[in-house]
Amino acid sequence: MADQDPEFQITTVNVDLDIQEILLAASNHDTRKLRQLIREHEQEANPANVKDPETGTTPLHAAIAACEPEEKAVNGEVNGEVNGESATADGNEEVLKSGVETVKFLLQEGAIWNDLDSNDETPGCLARRLGLKELYEVMVDAGVRAEMLLNRLDGYEELSDGDEEEERAEGNAQAEDTEAGTETEAPQLVETTETTESTDPDVTNSRYLSSNLTFENDRLLDQDQNGVMMAWESDIMVRSAKKLLSSQGLRVLNIGHGMGIIDSVIQEQSPSSHHIIEAHPAVLGEMKRKGWDQKPGVKIHEGRWQDVLPSLLGDGEMFDAIYYDTFAEDYNAFREFFSEHVIGLLDQEGKWGYFNGMGADRQISYDVYQKVVEMDLFEAGFDVDWEEIPVPKLEGEWHGVRRPYWVVENYRLPVCRYMD
């Protein structure tokens, strides 16, 4: 190392010092200094997205962490209340106000809303853990603006905590500048980002439809060990079906049979017609083995819903209840489903729903997607009501599954209707 080029050493040190200077200004909520530093380095990679090389801290993380409430020990207690007064530091309200201003400034400068630090936390995750509700909502709104814009610009991409986010940084900056954006896990901007590259196969609908499936008593897995459907979802399916089918003898359409959980509940309601669209050959084979093609009122449609629904529309089929639960399809496909197809298939007094699992591997992603969907449903002419359902602890459910696809505490069950 003694022969190392001294110029290289100096450059490395200067880069590290620049990063620390930006992070310090963010931590101090010094927007004037931040603006100066960003302008000085604006010809380089976006300085609003620098990272501490050891902790992965970004300016957004630093600004939020500086708002952590100070704890006071009062009679041996911490963060308690004495005579009705909070033991939180008196000056924290002012700190929080400056923190909100700094975070909004960084977002306007193109900071990636869902970049990850070394603790696998986005800035919003950090705000939520620290109990900083206002800052958490700021980050959720930033995600919504980014996701909405990026969905319109180049289509939906699954929330990712990874490398593609850097490619989305420019779009995110535009979203922040126009106050428009999205969740974007999608939006992903971050990646300012994570440097670990995944060698896992992409989870795509085409790969899924051509893969071998494993049917077990409590789960359905694809050949890459992704959980397509699992038995812990049963309570959600039962509640969804009962919300959608308020009486017997209704006309029902279900898209995506999977393990047959919701279709079994639908059969208990004695529908007058029960249409099921299923695209995977193995699932279709299992359905016939179990006699689904012989059940009362059941009509199985083999193929992707994109190919089947136009035929149903052409035949004039109408339904009182529709449920949508496909695997490995992107948000654009879902939005196409309800904005272009449901309106031609659902009776005026009918209801429809879907398995609401978008972004469920991170609370902020789940919150972002809820708002994104609400806005798109409104644009398509639908109201949506939500019911929160506690999800049991699932630690033991993921054995043999490639990755947990559900980590949030509550499931938000949607019931959609035409607007009055």
C-alpha cells in the first residue's frame, strides 16, 4: 500500500468527506448548506442520494434520525407522563418541524424515497420505527407521487429494494419536482442503492405459467419455491367471499383458482353461475382431478384472463360478484383489469374484490400501494371500502418458501363498487 498513488488517496478521502458533509447538513436540518452542497456536486451522481459507505445512511435517513424523540428519565421512568405532561423533550416539536422541511427539500432534489440503509430500512421505515408519524406520512406521499408518475411513464415495476431503482432516480426526481409520484417500490428510486445483485430467477407471469408446481396440503409453490398461495390466506378468502356474496344464487366470476380456497367458499353460497378463469395447466389438471368441472353452476375457462374476458364480454355475461387473485402479474395488468374489463362485466349493483398483497413485504410499500390503488379506482369510477384484518404470526409458514411475501401486521380487505 506504500506505493499507492497519493492522488488516489486524496480523492478517496475527499469523496468520503463530501458524503459526511452532506449527511451532517441533513442531520442538522440545514437546508441552506444542503442546497449549497448539492449545487456544488450537481454534475456528479445526485448528491441528495449519497450513502455512508458503512451504515448505508442517506441524507433522508439522517434528517429523519435527527428527529428521534429525546427520552427523559423521570422518577426512574423513561418516556412516561408526569402530571399529564409528556416526558418528551420540549424542543422536539421544533426539531420535527425542521425535519419535515428538510425531508421535503431532499425529496424535491430527487432523493430516493425507498432507498435502503444497512439495516434494510427505507427512510419511511425508520420514521415509523421511531414513531414519527408526520415524517412517515411525508415519505408515504413521496412514494405515491413517484409510483403514480412512473406507472404512467414506463409502466409498473414491482416494489423493489434493489438495483433497478437507480435507473428510476431521474424519474423520481421529476416526480418530486412536480409533486406527483408513486410508491414506487415501484418507484424505486433508490438505489443510490443496494449493491447486492440477486441471482434469483425473476418472478414473471410467463415463467410461472411454464413452471412445474408443487401441491401440498398447506401451500402451492412454483418450481422456484415461490409461494403462489398458502393455507394461512384461508380466513382472508372466507371473509372476502362473504363480503362479496351477500346472498345465495348470485352470478360469480373468480379469476385465479390456485388452491381453490375462495372457490370452495363461493360454492357454499350456491351461486346460480360460477365462472372460474385459470391459466396454469397444472392447476387446471388438479381442478379436473378434484371434480371442479362437475360442480353445480361451474364453468371453467382455460387461459389467461386477458384472453378469456373479451369472449365473456362478447357473450354478454354479467356478474354480481367478481374476485381477482392472479400470480406474478404487474400493476399495469391489474389496472387494465378493473378499468377496462370490470365495467363491462359487473352488474350495476354488483361488488368486486381482489387479493390485496401489493407491497406486503414492507409496511410503507403496503401503505403506498393502497393510496395508489384508491386513486386509480376513483379514476375508473369505483369506490372502495377497506376492512382491516389482523394477520397471525407467520414465522413458521415460510419454511421451504423462497421468501416471505407477507410481513405486515394487518390485511386490508377491499370491497369495490360503482360510484353512486
